[in-house]
Amino acid sequence: MQVMPQMFSLAINFPTQKFLQAQSKVGVLAWIGFAAFVGHIIIIFLFVNVFKWGTTGAAVAYDISAWLVALAQLIYVVGWCKDGWSGLSWLAFKDLWSFAKLSIASAVMLCLEIWYFMMIIVLTGHLEDPVIAVGSLSIWYVQGRAKVKSKPILRLIYTDVLELDNLYLLGI
């Protein structure tokens, strides 16, 4: 619950990050990430060790770091990036319905994936030795995703399955 503010920063982080990647401005992302890393170390040291907030301090430090990254990217895109936003035009509303259908399908799919995994974690918490069960489930989940991302054929199959899910959710 304490990291909920970080999730709202993703609404700014993801679009600006994708925009900068599309413009081949990955150096900017790397510098922002490095600055956030250094800043996060300082903030987490203050909140956990100096203020003695414990895990709450770690969560607050995480929230602050995530928002600083999102705001730094937004400031760069709007303020310094010459290929950045030049103002609102009516072209921004062209094909808005197709974009909304894809966005909604993607959001539903991500929510279902996250909820599915969280439900499995909660259910395994009721087993005899939940620490081992939850730990092994986490390892299984991470290893499964790593295999999909590292092998081109699995990534192709995984992407096709996700695309079919998107098409199904859109009613196409």
C-alpha cells in the first residue's frame, strides 16, 4: 500500500520513456537513471538510517525516486528535447478510438496478469510452509519470464499469445 504513489508515476514515466527511446535519446534515459540511482541511495539512507522509518522509509524513498525519474523525463521532453512536444493540434485526436481500444486491452491484460500472480502468492500463503512455497513460486515466475525474453522463439510465441489476447479482448 505504501508504494501506491509510485504506480501513478508510471503514467508519466512510460510514455516519456517510450518517446525518448523512439527518438534514440537513450543517453538521456541513462543519465536520468544514474542520477536517480545516486539520489535513491541518499534518500533511502536518510529515511531508513537517519529518520529510523524502517520499511516505511524505504517505500517512501522508492516513491520519491520514481516520481523524480518521471518528472525529470517529462521536463526533458517538454523543455529541452528539440523533437519534443510543440503544442496541441487536432492531429493528436486522429484515430483516438483505435488507440483507446488497444490501451484498454493492454491495461486489462496487464491487470489480469498481475492479479493472477498475486492470487497465486496469496493462495500459497495458506500452505503448510508458506515461506518456501512463495519463494519457490517467485523463482519459478522470474525464471519463466527470463526464458521467454532470452530465447527468440519463445519470445515470438509469447508475443503472439499476448497479441491474440489483445485481439480477443478487442473483439476482433
